[in-house]
Amino acid sequence: MISTDATQYGPLTIDAAELRPIFDPQLRTFSVQLWKNGEPTAIHGLTTPYRYADEAVEEIVPFLAEHSIRPLTTPEMYRLYGALLRAKNPDGPDFQLFLMQIKEAHSN
């Protein structure tokens, strides 16, 4: 189940690695930092700037495979997408609309 709790949208732990969502306000791009053993290992979006959060999520599977990490499940993809929107602005309209859509989906 996908959570409607805003605090659930942050770093995502998967296969003993952590995916940290990043939004660069200067470049207005999204990226995902990969951390292993408490240290940064790689950045998804370093060479390909992602202007939209969904682009970063849709194209992350090859990046994860390159670093021997399994593909994300559908709920994990939603969590990462929400985390990227929250990284941009937790009080902003993008993240708030995302939370509203989840609440609406769960009420039906």
C-alpha cells in the first residue's frame, strides 16, 4: 500500500543501499544519490539531467542494475517519485497534489 503520510517520502533503503532523492533548485533538475555503507557511491541524473521527477524514476532500472541492485517494486517507485517531489518542496503544489491523489485512490 502506498502511504499518505508525507514523512514516508524520503530516502529509500533497498538491497543494503540507500537511494536519496535530490532536487537542485539552481539547475531545476532531479537526481537520486546511491549510498552504500554510509558513503555516496553514484548519482542517477549526473550525466542526464532530469527536469521532471517521473523521468528520473522511469529511467532508474538500468542505473540500479549497473550497481547490482534489484529493480524497484511499484510501491517503491511511487515512494521514490513522492520523495523526489518532496525534495523539491514539501509544501509545494506538486507534492501536495501527489498526496491528494493517493488519498483519493485509497478512498475509492
